[in-house]
Amino acid sequence: MRPRAVTAPFELDPVIHAAARLRVTTTLAALATGDRIAFPRLQALLEMTAGNLSTHLRKLEDAGYIEITKTHQGRIPATYVALSARGRIAYQDYLVALRSLLAASMPASSVGSEASGA
């Protein structure tokens, strides 16, 4: 899959921007690089149904933003989810674009007053 071209300085990645996928990506980004989380734990943290979470994970996986590992613990199937290196970069790019968009939408006088705590 080719990297997507950024056409505007404040373009927000539509794969991440959907509310549920932003929650998933933010949660996974909080893990240390290389760490993963069990599907049921992620589902509980996000308070999402298994079907809804699976749908959003599939979109993130199709974009190359997450890695899903299916294994067994004994005879019990286990699914683990991790943010891929590409996903971590995309998330950081998303945060930069969001911060830039927010900064550009604030009047110049309020930017300085927020920094000073006014």
C-alpha cells in the first residue's frame, strides 16, 4: 500500500479521524513501542462491542496502522492488537495536523494569553 499524499497542511487522516478509530489509535499509542493488548482488554477499555471494535480494527489494519496477532493460549484462541510503526507515524502526523489546525483557528491574541495562563 502506498503512503497517502498530504494535499493540505491541516489535512486530518480520515482513517484515524473517525471517533471510534481515534479512540482505538490513541489507546494503542499509549502502549510502549512493540507492546500489544489483548482484544478483550481493548474492548473493555473502550467500552465497545466486539463487532464494532472488529470493524474499526479491520479499517486500521487495511491501512497498515495496526498489527493483529491471532494465537492460542492452550486451546483458547487469543487476539492481540498493536500499533504498527506506520500507525505510530500516522498518529503523530495526525496530532501535528490537529494542533496546527487548532492553532490556526485561534485569534492571535488568545494564543499568547493561553501561554501566559491569562
